[in-house]
Amino acid sequence: MGLFLKVRGPVRKIRRDEVKMLKNLDRLDVRGKKVLVRCDFNVPLKDGKITDDTRITEALPTIEELLSKNAAVILISHLGRPGGEVKSQFSLAPVAERLDQILDEKVDFCGEAAGEMAKRMAEQLQPGSVLVLENLRFYPGEKNNDENFSRALASFADVFVQEAFGTVHRQHASMTGIPALLESAAGRLLEKEIKYLSMALDPQKPLVVCLGGAKIETKLGLIENMLDRADSILIGGAMAYTLLKETGAQIGNSLYDENEKSTAENIINKIKDSKCEMLLPVDHIATDSIDNPEKIEKTSDVNIPSGLAGVDIGQKTAKIFEDRILNAKTVVLNGPMGIFEQKKFSRGTKAVFNAVAKATQKGAVTILGGGDTVSAVNAFKFGKKDFSHVSTGGGASLKFLEGGKLPGIEALKERA
């Protein structure tokens, strides 16, 4: 089923050189100085052990560059949602331990982010050394953007580097408070994120946007902002079933959120004579139970029989999506096509990701974002060379692609 959607109204124009509007490390004097670096070390933990250190390794180029310039590096981050209280399961101690293993320099850890001990350890930190402070979100002042908390953190350093793209859509102390107090610059990861996401908003054509996941509402802004840019928008995952139902298709017991009915109707009502093609699944993999399936059926058309729930796009849909992706010059992929965590229901997601990897090999700019997207990349064991860029920020990348302003980036622009 092909849907054609048009939204009229202003869209934010993003220039390819937007990254040049920010001061970067090339323009920041750090030699012999103390540098406060806001990283995104919000890594998954199990039994106190890091299960995926991607966000740590992505910050290494900035950390190593600062060390090579003889800077004293103070790293700050949040981890999890401790709610402004000290909770040991959200300590950054395992992050400091992991950094100590992979960096040539010794990494010290401070059990607080603000206070006399943190102040003393920051003062004693020598050029070429690294210090990790405790979880910022142990302090209510972080999420409250408290000026006193910002001043406490800023007092530890001479300059500030913003590297936490995954949190730049939040107006927190470490996003907007510190840049107002210190000379600031974007780190290499943040610079790379802006560079590639800007390419999606000022793309080489054809541009194909492939969206999955559960909630339409989280992707509505992205869809609307991409309509005047994209040639094709492909939609899979659970969000497709809500849209399909609003077009009159039978979705059986597939995930359907009544609260998103108005959002789906909003999209359907805007289907007019746009040049942007929107494609929904034309067949499905459906089952009677996600956890203990006794019956798994490949539907022959768009309709899902009563008693079954869609859990993946079908083979015909995967082929249609693959054809669009392989003919693209720019591809944006956000979200899986189904319940990829279970092998039986992962083929559609894997087929789409394989197509994006092939498009990369053909010279297309391919940009992936979203937490579940990164999980799928790791689950299918894709490498860094398979895609042009895999964003470290889920909510932040969505906000950027919606054309919205991100407080953490705007704060850097003001300093620049």
C-alpha cells in the first residue's frame, strides 16, 4: 500500500556547514589547562558490569586529543535515572574502570560530582591525567539547571567541551549552565553528529527515510519535517499497524494504541498529492503469541487474520523497502521493523539493515539513530564501516531531524 503525504508550512532549513557555526577543538586552547568534558556515559549495566561500551569508545577521540595536548581532563556524565538521589547501581565507577583499561593514562575516580573532595581532586589533577566525577544526576541541580550547581562544576576547570550529544536536547546544568560560565567548544563526537544529521536535512537525492519502532507520536515531528525533503518514507514496526488500521486494513491483535488514533488520523488526513511517497507494509509475519508462539504465519497481503499479531514485515515488504533503499543517495534509518530481539521475528529488520549497509557500499550517505536501532546494529554484528554514521543519541537525533532547536547546541552557539 503506497500512501502519499503532504504537509504545508515552514520547515527549518539546515545548512550543511552548520557544524562550522560551533567552536571546535581546533579553535580551543587547552594546552596545560584543566578541561571539563561532558560525555554521555549512559551505558547499559548488568550486575555492575558494562554490557556495551559504545558510548565510551565514541568519546575516546576527544579524550585522547585533549591528553595529547597536555590537558588535564575532567569527565562528567549521567547514568540512568537515579532521580536526584545517590543510588549505587547508577555509579560511574565502572565507567572509570573501563576507561582505565583502554586509555594509556591512569584514570582516577571521584565518588562525588560536587563538593570538597571533587574540588580537591580537580585542583590536584595534573596535565595529561584523567579524572571521572560521579553521576551528575545524583544531584537535583543537574536536571533543574541550577545555577549554583553549574558554578560548582565550572569552578573545576578553565574551559568546557560538550561531547554528550545524547543529552543536548535537555536544558540541564551540564548542557546550558556550564557553557554560560566557561569558554566552550564542541567535541569531535558532537561535531560528527551535527555534520551527518545536517546531511539528512540537506540531503543528496533521492532521500529515503525508514522508520520503525512502536510509537507514531515520537516520529510525527520527524515525518512532518522530512516530507518536503524525502523522496520515500518507509514505515514498519508496531507504529505501522496503527496507521494501517486507519487506512481500513485488518490488523488482528497487533499492537494498537487508541491514544495514537488522532496522531494516525492527523497523518492520514494530510495524505494528498505530495511528491513524497509513504509506503506501509503490504505483508507481515504474524503470530498467536510473542513469547510462546504455536503458530507463525506469513500473510499474503496487507491484512492480518483475527487472533494473530504482526511482529515483523513480510518478504514482499522487505523487498520493496530494499529496492527504495538501494536506489537512494541518502538514507535515514530510525527504529526496527519488528521484534528483532527474537530470531524468528528478526528477518525483516535484518533485511532492511543489510540493504542500508549495501547502500553505504554503493556510496550513499547512511545515517542511523535511536536506541533500538543501535541495539539492532550490535545484535546483527554490523561494523562501523557498514554505515556512514550511527548516532549515539535517540531523543536528540529525533529532535534534530524534526528541525527543533537543541538547548545544548544553542548554548555552544551563543558562546561561539
